[in-house]
Amino acid sequence: MLIDTHCHLDAAEFAEDRLAVIQRAGEQGVGAIVIPAVARSNFDTVRDLAHSFSGGCYALGIHPICVPEAEASDLDVLESKIVAALDDPRLVAIGEIGLDFFLPQLKEADMRDKQEVFYAAQLDLAERYGLPVLLHVRRSQDRVLKHLRKREAIGGIAHAFNGSFQQAGQFIDQGFALGFGGAMTFTRALQIRRLAEQLPLEALVLETDAPDIAPAWLGGPGQPAARNEPGEVAGVATEMARLRGLARAELIMATATNAKRVLPRLASIAVNG
């Protein structure tokens, strides 16, 4: 079965037809969708949405892009929500968390420092409660890894991976799988495509990051912005299988197995719905 390991299904872009989007994903063979939170304001939203359909699951965390507006008390609320959901099999990770040193408003020293405070605190929660993490890693691979090395292996997924082969190996050594989605489908994305083709198969998982990072067949530069959907992970699987010279069914089975390994709670959702 196909697993979309990273999809912001609660986004406003899906407000008008969310049920149809979920149905189309199922028709494409998507058996599980992981919905990460980004801020205190949507902790309950992603939980309730995950419980509203077969194959829905969720993660709770504070996204680095949301850190500028976040308060220290948000971390207390996050911990309380995690504790309350520890017996909920649909809670599969802490996320989306990490560091973003790409956006101008996040590159200033004070914002970098605040991001690291929130990232470290959420890694501590993951370690404390035995949950993997969904990592946002943009222009920040080495700093993200530095924090991971200070802790016992947490594991999880480095979402939308776009680092070097050396950095990829370091994440794998820390117990992570690497997420690949729409960016990999563009022929000009040479480094991402090399990674998807040459990294060990057991290190790869599929994702869409919907409604963002639409694949090549939904449009590209100079064309109207296209909304991505979780069902598009089917095409991502086809392209990764082509790059690696594998049968599509083999690629789907392997990436689903990888997702269940790094997000162990996902196994019951992907089987039982």
C-alpha cells in the first residue's frame, strides 16, 4: 500500500473538497496519510481530522516557521497533548519540527536561537515519551544533526530531504528515513534525483507535503500554482521506481515497510485503517 508520510491535509486549500481529496487518495491506493501539526492552534485539528477517516494518523509539534509567533507556554500545551494521546495509536510522531535557515525572517540570529530552543525542547519530548519525529530540514542539516547526536536515537523521517550524500548517511545512522516527494519528479532536480536513485532503498519513504511541492505533472515554473494532493504520492512512487529500475509494486512495498519501521505506530493504522 502507498503511504503519504507527510501531508498537511488540514490546510485551508482543502476546505472546499477535503472529503473528495481523501477519497481520490484511496482510489490511488493510498492506505495511510500522516498529518503533521505546525502550531498550537492546529493540535486538535490534525488529531480530529486523522480520526475522521480510515488510514488517518497525525503528529504533534511546532514548525520552525511558526516559532516566531510561538510562546514558551506552547511547549507546555504540546506536552500535555502528547501525554493525553499516548494511548492513541493514530499519534505516530512529534512533528513537524526542525530548523529553517532559508527564509529571510528566520535567518536572523535571534530567530535562529529561538528555533533551536524550540527544536531542542521538542526533541526532549520525543526522547521522554518514546516517539519518533518528523523533521523540517532546510539549509540546516548540520545543526539539526548536531542536536540529534546529543540524544539517544530518536529516529523518524527527515522530510523533503535535500542534503548531501554524506548528510543523508548521517541521518540514516541516526535511525531516520528520508522523505521524497514532488521535488524529485522534476528533471532539473539533479541532486534530489541522484539521492532517490542511489541511496539504500531501506532509507526511503514517500510523501507529498500537500498542498505544497506539487509534482512536475501539475505544473512548474512560470505556470499557475497547482494544489498538490495526497493521491499524487502514487505518481511519486512511479517516478522513484523508474529512477531506480524497480517494479513499481516492489518500490511501494519497500517504502511502506520503511515508513512502518521508522514510525512504528503507523503499522496498526496502515493495516487496520
